[in-house]
Amino acid sequence: MKAVRIHSYGGPEVLTVEEAPRRAPRAGEVLVQVHASSVNLFDIGVREGYMHPYFNYTLPLVMGTDLSGVVEEVGEGVSGWEPGDEVYTRAGVFLVGGQAEYVRVPAANLARKPTSVGHLPAAALPHVSLAAWYALIDVADLSEGQTVLIHGSAGGVGHIAAQLAHVRGAKVIGTASFNLPLLLELGLDEAIDYSSVPFDEAVKDVDVVLDLIGGETQERSWKVLKPGGILVTSQTMPASQEVAEAHGVRAGHVNNIPPMGATLTELAALVGAGKIKPHVSPVLPREEIRKGHELIASGHTAGKIAIQVVP
């Protein structure tokens, strides 16, 4: 089978489309024929070797975290799944491989693909949606009537988080340096161009800050929280608990994911109801995977970059 693989860590040039072994599913696993995948910032970290100390990958490594496809074969002891079922999932940080023609996935991690969208939009959902879900629901416990400020709200995690926050009944303020029309399309209550408007002067007394940027943006975000509020960051390094305490607020970190299959099933229902819609731009063939990595590394993409695996 064909797959996107790396034999060493480095820049986009290490990505190759080549033959790779197709492996049968083991007990408790399902073999999925992949129709579409996507590119995440996480994939950049994997390619550059930054994730290796955490997950001890073995090279050559099949790339790609997200996938949407069709069940090809089920392993021993698997129930509830049959060949031909349309599914989507995050292949997982330990099981990177969404950009291969066939991928083995633990059956518990699968969810039925939202019927209202095709494979390309579905493949744009898992990684960013699970991160947004964990940040806003599991860590921040965002509830109706609260206000959330989302930095980087036009990006992959951000644009899903904004919609999920609305589902929770929260007021949503988003910052971005470009593509403000997308923020309005997502239905944000307030959109701030942080390149021209200091967000920390325009916003105050929010319950939750979701920091997808880090650095100076995080440092300036403490003072916009109301007492007892929480700043949740997706950056590799957690936000300082000491700094949080000094401001009378809390710090949270996106360092886990909720139960994958169950959460993606709930998400599929929200997509089907039209409450969450993935924004996909652009769609690239698998052979242009290097371009996908270059685009997302630029920091100026909106929503998600989808990768078409099956022509």
C-alpha cells in the first residue's frame, strides 16, 4: 500500500509517499481503508522530532493523525463494526498513520462518520475537536452564560472550540490576525483583530481563556480573567500555576483527550445537527503533503487542511 512516511526527522523534505506494509488487524482492532486525512500542528512536531521524547516513535514512521474511511476488516473479539461501515477517528499519538491507504485502529477509538458530511470534512475533525472538547469541557467546565476568549480562533482547534463553546451556551470572543470574516461566519459574538487592537484593553472579566498561541499572548491574558477564572493552554509547556495564583485565577493544560470513540460519537451528532461545521481549506492530494506541512507551519491557514487519500 502507499503511505506518507518519514525515515528521519527534519523539514518537509523528509516526507515521502512510498510503499509500506499493510498489516492485518490484531485482537480488538479494526482495519480501516482511509479515504481522507488532514494536517495538524501536532504532525509538524512529529515530523521535526519534537514528539519523539514523549512517544518513542520507531522509524520509518507513517504520518498523519486524523482519518476518515471505511471498515475493511475486523479483528478477533471486535463487535459492533462490520466491513463497509463509514468511520472516523484520531489514529492516536502512539498510532500515527492516517495518511496510509490502510490503518489499524483500536475498535474502542472508532466512531461512525457524521452522515451529513463527506470523508474530507470528517477527517478534519478528530484531533482538533478532541483537543477543544478536553480544554473547554473537561478542564474549564465551560457552562451556559459564561464568557470565553479564544486566541487563534480561526485555526484548527480554535474554529471548532468557538462552535463548541456556543453549543455550551457561552458568549464567545475570538482573536485572530487575519480571516476575520471566518470568525463572523462561525457566529462569534465578538471578533478582535489582535494585530490592530490590543485584546487585553478590549476584553475584561472573562471566565475562560483558551490560549492556542502562547508567548506574549498568554502573558497578557491573565489580566482579562475574572477572579477564579481559568486559562487553558494547548502549548507544550503548561502555564505557570504560580503566575495564575498571583492573579487570583487558575491554570489548565491540554495534555489529555476524552474517551475517543464516545466523544467523537457525540461530536458526530452535533455535526449532523448543524451545530458544528468543520472549515476545510485547502484540500490537497496525498502527493502534495509537503505543501500541506509548509502551509500549516506558516501559521496563516484557516480551519483545517484536508488530505485526499483515495482519489
